[in-house]
Amino acid sequence: MSKRIVAEDVNAYYGSAQAIAGVSLAIEPKSVTALIGPSGCGKSTFLRTLNRLHEVIPGARVEGKVLLDSEDLYGPGIDAVAVRRTIGMVFQRPNPFPTMSIRDNVASGLRLNGIKNKQVLDEAVERSLRGANLWNEVKDRLGKPGAGLSGGQQQRLCIARAIAVEPQVLLMDEPCSALDPISTLAIEDLMTELKERFTIVIVTHNMQQAARVSDRTGFFSLEATGEPGRLIEIDTTEKIFSNPSEKRTEDYITGRFG
């Protein structure tokens, strides 16, 4: 079941440097929320706080609450690995496991979760590759290395790998920035399909992409160089792009800043 995320006064640090300050927002289930803003404003850092990936960096820490259907993901006794199973991540550059076959790439997370039954794994691999709109392109070469696919296919393979473990939320950190326009369009179409099953949060520098794929858009920015990033406003994508409440949002979207 797709779930709702609520961030409450989230502050993230790398050592003594504060990357984001006081971010609070709600992300609705079965929707696409886009996070936009200039480079270095904390979008990707915030995204990583949502599945505790931020804290794998030495010296990094988070203050505040991230709630998944009212359960605090940073609460005592919460297993960070279990959080990352529930909230999957797709990165900027496609990162299939280079020595693994296409089949094993998709099945890797399931095997980590202790699933060994070949039929169960094969069914999950096909279901996930179909879900990532990749099945017809790779069904005859599942035993070949995932690294042999094109960039756009590799990114869809990574999406298949992420959704194979049936997460409730899918985070995407600039998933199309390394791809050509045709591959980008394929990923965007895929996001529209996937939001029927998952809550999706995407960080993108591509304003047109945010406008095309998202239901809601949040704009992050810096008060000044060296200051932590802040969420300036979040609203329906239509309102953010046509009539934002904050002048800084309007300036960014129209290209007068950032």
C-alpha cells in the first residue's frame, strides 16, 4: 500500500555544516512530488533524509521527524536497512551491478531479503521488468550483463530493481540527467504509470520535467551563500508554475535567478 510521508522541521548536517534547515512538508500517497531549486540548495540531501541514506556518510546526522504513515523513521529501535527497503531509491547515474546478469540485478534485493524460490524470483523479475517497461527489450537476454544495456535501459533496470522489493515509496534523484531525450521521455512516462502503485518523490533540475510529471512541486533555495537550504514553498505544480506565492520561486522558474 502506497504511503504518506510527513517531514517535520528536518535539519540535516554534514559534520558541523548545516545543509538544510527547518524543512516541513507532506507528500501524498500515489502522487509525484518534484523538488526543484538551484544547485547546492539541499534538494538531494533532503531526499536522502527520507530513507536515512543521508546518514551513511560519516559525520552526517539529521534532526527532526520523518513520518511514514505516522511512524517516525528516526525513532528508537527503527532499523535503517528496513527503512530503505520500504523507501527505495533511484540515483542520478544508472548503477546496475556490473558483474550481474539482468535477471540477477532485478532479483538481488529479493535474495537479500531471503527469497530463494526460483519460481517466485522469476515471477518477480518479469513483473518488475514489465513494471519498468523493459521486459520486451530484455526478455531474450536475461542472462546477459546489465551493464551491456544502453543508458536509458540501465536506468529502467535500476527502477525494476528498486520496485522488485515492493517498496511503498520511490525516491528518484535526477534520474534522467545522464540520459538522452528519448530515454528521458520513457522514464517520465514510466513515472506516470508507477504513481498508480507508489508514492514518488523526484529531484530534478529540469523545470519542464517537473511541470510534466509532478502533481506537486516544492522549491528549495539558499538565503545566502554558505547558508543552509530551505523549502521556500510547496504547492500544486500548476500553481507553482503559473502563480507561485513567493517572488523567489517566480524568479527561479522564469530564469531571473539561480
